[in-house]
Amino acid sequence: MSAEELLDTIHAWRWPAARSFCLLFLAFLLSMQETRANDPGIPKVNDSLSGPQESTGEPIALGGGPDSWDAAPTASTGPSSVYGARPPGSDLADIQPLLAANSPSPSASSGAESEPSAPDSNGGAIQMPTTEVTAGPDNPLLDAPTDLVPGASQAPTQEQIFRSGATTRVIDKNMAASAGPVAGAAQVLQFSPGVNVNGYGNTGATKYTVSINGIGNGWSGFGGYTGGASIMMTLDGVPMNNVSTGLWQSPSVPIMQMISSTTVTYGPATAAGRWYDNVGGMVEFTPIQPTEHSGADLNIIYGSFNQKLLTADYRTGNIHGWSTVISGGVGDGNNFRMSPDGFRSPSYQYAAYVKTIKNFNHGDISFGAWYADAGGYRPTIIPVGANPYVTVNGQSASGMPIAGTPYSQATSGYYSNLNYDTWRKFDSQSTQIAYAKQNIYLDDDKKTTLHNMLFYNGSNRIHSRYYNFFENAANAYEYNNPSESDFGDQIGLTKILPYNTVDVGGYYISSTYNSRNAFYNPNYFLPGTTIPGGELTPNNLYRNDYWDQTDIAVYLQDTIEPIKALQIVPSIRYDVFTTAYSMNAQEQFPLAFQYNPGNNQGKLPNATRHLGGLEPSILLNLEVTRWLALYGSYSETYETDTVGGGGGIFQAIPASYYGLSLAQYAIAGAKTHFEKLPGLNNMLFGANYFWLRFAEQAIDMVNFVGKPITGLGTSIYQGADFFLDDNPIGTFHLYMNGAVENATYRSYVVNSSPTQKINYDGRHIPYVPSVMLTGGIYQIQQIGKVSLRLSLWFIFNGEQYVFNNEIGAPSNQTMPQYYTLNASINAAVPMRLFERERMINFNLTLMNITDLNYNGYEYITSGGYYGTAGNANVPSAYQSGYMLGYPGAPFTLYGSIGASF
């Protein structure tokens, strides 16, 4: 493709922002090429693609005969510090200290590997060798860059996972591609064992709910997730969860091309690697990192439902000790559901990221920033079977169903939606993150290291709804625009001793959350006035409440390695939470507070709660042989109850209900790891049993008609996870993830009224599939200079119990199992672009090849959603108890073209 043809392709895009971004980025790349040609202090790249070349020698097998493979590892003379040490060489320590390696990041100038022609230094500039452009199976263009500078964040290696006392799954860019070209952070997580993902869209722009072995986070409008807001999400080590609500919004990471790897850790794990919502585990999204050598990538995607996405990144390489990466993306498109009037529920996403690292003799410093803005229209949840009193035309002002086609998957269409003037709901999320990290050696032998991370995390949400299914309803409009801002600092000290490594440290976070929300109808006035209802003059429900929370934690952790084969990691942490609530409706809604005080959802006076708890943990790993390790862990952690929703704790439920939930998590399992053996090349397999007791949960929710439902419970989650990666033959790769689970409530009591309590002990926890499997294969075939990759993968979810909104508790009813089959073909072709040889990637991805109709989520309605509950115009048999669902995406097709510079 010539430069002119590429520009013509870009010009054909209809979104001006995308065109502008792409043109500016291309101009930037060209200008940087000229700058490099003229500046002797900047690393140069020759006309041909270049980089460190691996040795072409024979594969190295395990030493000795087969008998020696089962031998126990030899004793060490000191700790290898795979788990405890946290050197400046890797920010992994800040993300997952248990897996941090005490070795520097891969560097092209390290000289650790033989090369046909090694880079050499000339006047401060790195001169790269000239090589022929060939899209080989190990070409780094097909994966995240590997020539990272010291201090760059990295996912744990197979060897580090093998030697860890935790269950950890790394989703690299190859596996992440299985989620689809326009997928966001949530969809990618389903390629880790026991992860269930539900959403209403087909792109990273819209919201999703995710769960790890039944413990969830995220919010996509789905109720019944009683183990929600209990997975910690981080970006380059920075916590993203709302400190007060615990919630993580999936559109905060809408474009996965900007992410180099995703690491999922199961359970609370170690004290040093834990934040404030680690009950079910932690997910780390690691963006593209600064590298030793310069490079750039550009990718354009187009697919079904007019989905478009443009992504780009540029890496400066090492310039006088500084290395920087800049990345961004823009996209938009339609939902797979369509209204009779042709409305397609469009969405959009864009994001930008920058990180720079400075290395010096005694460590490194880095600065980073992330901005994302994404959103889309959310189609309404749809009745699964026909209810003749729920039609596509809604209800009259008197509650009489308007004659028309029954609105359901069975009658109006599986992927149908209500008309724009009947229902529309737009939900967007803006995320701003900034951080600075320091890793400093405090002694000459580099055995004592100081780590510090100063960070800011802010978010703004706009949730705008028009609901005219009930004609001229008093709450027809909703404008919900909450916000959050967190400031924090995490500091730690690592000391490497002869047979152990000690970590001590803690963090301080100050957070403010505002729950601003207004329901109104401009056709009505504020009571006793002629002021019409509006965003600032709500004549229905409203709230403007603040939660100021301070979270302080301190920890002590010791990684003990008496012999190389055994690692024991005991740790202890103390966490203190201070939560202050203030009702401040007059700040945003002074007229409503004056004339409509009864609809203020902040009913109770201001209150403050001080809570704290001690959290012990221990992890063990024993290498029985060089290829087999047994491991286990036990951890305890606390988290505060979720706040923020209308009618919830502090607002209408007394602050005495606000407390700490206790999680007690145990894991026992085994791992095997082989390298460069026939059929077992880079093979990593792990299987474990897990048990979680989640106690003293305050399960508070509000149904569609605004009635608060409060439940108190203790739940038990238990089952088994497994994962597998292997390159059995040549460039043939396979992976598998699986889980089987049984999750029940040991106790679950619902306050259905101030004087009545109902017990649901023993019920199954909803939305925890009994079986989950994902797996895939891909083969890379070299045809001349072209690398062809064929991929095939599947996703399977077993039966899962659903929530019953009539009773505000789990039901004994299940939703069906489902699967999807998917495939892709990728061709990496070398060609000349902008007068230089570059690599061009062509990709075609097919999702849900069998076009299976399935629901990812269902629940039993109380009838409030479609106005049938208690409606005298609806027979009692049709008022409640029918099933509502969200369909998964049908068959979709995506094509992309990308260039690597």
C-alpha cells in the first residue's frame, strides 16, 4: 500500500476526530524520522526493520537423562528473591510483589544473548544492525515489544508463575485478540479461568460486569450480583476502583490495543500486593511500555454494525537515559440491537496514554498519565417470552397497555429494541489517571530498595435516560452525573538478606465521591410553583450526597527461602477506613430542596464511621522436581460495604449497617512447567482447588420502582480452576482455561419490610456458572516472507442461577448454558511504505460463527420495569415473575490493516 492509498483510506472515514488524529500521528512519525536522521543523540533505525536477533542454535533441553528431570532442585546459596524482592528493574513489584523477579528488564544492550550483529554505541546514539524484513513466527511485531527499559512494568514470566504461591493467569496480546478487535478490558478477562463477563454491547465503549469465581465488579445495569465490587482493578499499578463504592467502570480501559498484557491474580494474595478490594483477586492492565529502541504501530479496524477503531503508538527508544511511549485510539459504531425506527444505539470511545522512564545508576523514576472517555446507548433489557401486556408501544398515562406487537425476543425479534422516543439511555465514563514512580537503591550492593508511587485517579460519569414507556411519567427523565477523585501515595522498602527478603510499607488514599442524580419531567412543575422540572430543578427523586473516605494500610512481609526448592511468604497487614457522609442536596438543587424536600433521597443526618482490621496471609511453593511445584495460600482481607445508590446505606439505611465484610480465601494446587521438550515447549499447566468464605455482607439494592431491599449474608464459594499454555509442535500454540464451581449462601436474610425478615439460607449464588471453559489454537505458517496465522477458539458457559427481583433474593431457577465459536486469519506482509521497508498486518476476525442466539444475563422481574406490577389493567398472572434478558452478540465480522514502523 502506498502512502497515497493509506491517506485515501483514512479520508474515507466519516468521523472527523478519527481522521484528524490519524493524520497528525502520521505527520508526527514522518517528522520523527527526519529528526532522527539529523540528531546524532537519538537512536537511529536503518531503512530495513531491525532489532536484536535470537541465536539460531539447537533448542536447549533439560540437562541429563529423564531420571534427572524428576530430581529435586539443588540447594541454593542464597535467596533467588523471585517473590519478595522489588528492584528498580521492574514495576511488577508495585503490581504483584509476589511475582517480582530480582533481575533487570530485558535490554537490547545487556549482551545476555548472542546476536548476529549487536548494536553498538557511537557518540551516544545506538546504531542498529541491518536485517532483512521477514515476518517470522517470532517477529516482535506480532506481540508486545520485548526490549523494555529497566523500570518498565512487565507481566510475570512462566517461570515466575511456576514458582509463585498464588494462582496467576497472564493474558498476552495474542490471547487478548481472541476477544475481538474492538473489545475492551472486560471482554478480554474471559480468557482467564472462572471469569464470567456480561454486558449489553459489542465494544469496549459500553459497560460490563465481570466476576472471578463468582466475585464480581463492574456495573452494566445488571442486578443480583451480590458478590459485586470485590475485585481490584489497576492500570500500571494504579488502583482504579472507586474507594467508596468499590466499583470499577469497564470503559475506563476501552481500547485493548493500548494494553500490552493483562494479569489476573486470584484471591487477596500477599499483603504487599493488595489494595482495598482484593476479595476475589486483582486484575492489572499493563499499558505499552517504554523500550530501548524506537518503534511505532498504526492499526485501522472496520467491522459489523459500522464499528470503526483507529489506534496508534510511538516509542522513542532510549534517548540519553530517557525512554517514552505515547499511545492513543479513537472509535465509534453501532450496537447489534435495532429499534423499529432504525435507531442502532451508537457508542464511541477514545483514549490517550503517555509514560516516560529515566534510568540512572541508583534506580529509576517514571511519570505516566492515562485519559479515557467512552460511552454509548444502552438498549433496554428485553422480555424473553411474550407478555401480551408489554408491547413495543408501551403504556398510556393511565397505565393501559397500548396495542401492538408484544415486546419480547420471541415476538418482536431476538435483537429488537424499543424506539428512541420510547426509551433511550446514554451512559458514558471519563477516567483521568496520573502517577509518578520512584525505585531507588539505598546502598551500593543494591540490596535495599525504596519504592514510591504518588497517584491521582479521577472519574466522571454521565447517565442520561428518557423513559416514555409509561406516557408522560413523572420520572421520565434522569440525569445522573456522579464524580470521584482519589489522591494517594504508596511507599515500600525491600531488603534482600541471605535467606529471606523483607518488604515493609503501606499506602494512604484520600477519596471524595459525589452521587449527584436527578429525576424529573419538564411537563410538570415543582410542587407549589410554576418552575418546570429539569436537571437542576428535579420534581421527582434526587440526591447530592458526598462520601469522604480515608484508607490507610501498613504491611510487613517476609519471603523466606531456606532452600531453592521452597519459598514461604508470611505477611500481615492492618487496614483503617474512615468514611464521612454528608447530605448536600442544597448545593446542586436548592429549589428542589426548598419545594420538593420529600423526594430528596438523603433522608438521614450526616454520619462518620471508623473501621479497621488485621489481615494475615501466607503463601507457599515447593518445587518437588524441576518441572513440578506444589503450592498453596491462605489470606484474609476486609472491605467496606458499597455506598452511593439512592436509598442506600447512610442515605435511607442507618450508618450502623455500614461495616466491614470479611473474606477468608484458601488455595491449594500444582503447576508444571517444561521448556524446549518434544510436545512440551514453553508448557505451563496449573490446577487448583479454591475455597472462599465471604462473611458479614450487607447486600443492599433498590428495585426499579425505588424500593430499597436490604439483605445480610455469608456466602461460600468453592471449586477448581485450571489453565494451560503449550507450543507442542513448531509454531502451533494451544491454550485452555476452565473452572467448575459451587457457590451457596450459608446465610441470607432479606428485610422485606421494617417488621418482616425472610431467610434464604442454602440458596445458590446467582450468576456463577457451574462450568466455564475457554480454549483455542493457532498455527503460524511461513510462506516466503509472509507470516500467515490461523486461529480458532471457543467460549463456553454452563448453567447459572438467576436473581428474583420479586423477592430481592436468589431463585432456584437457572438460565441455559451457551457457547460461541470464533476464528481469525492474520497475514503479516513486508512492504515498502514511506520509502522504507515496513511490516503490514492484514487481519480478518469472525465472532460467533454459528450465529447462536443466547442470553448472557437473565433475571426474574418484579414487574416494575415495564409497569405491570400492581397495574389494575394487567391480569395478576402477567404482573410479575416473567423473565427479562440481555442477548449476546450475533455473528460479527471485522477486518483490520496495521503497519509497524
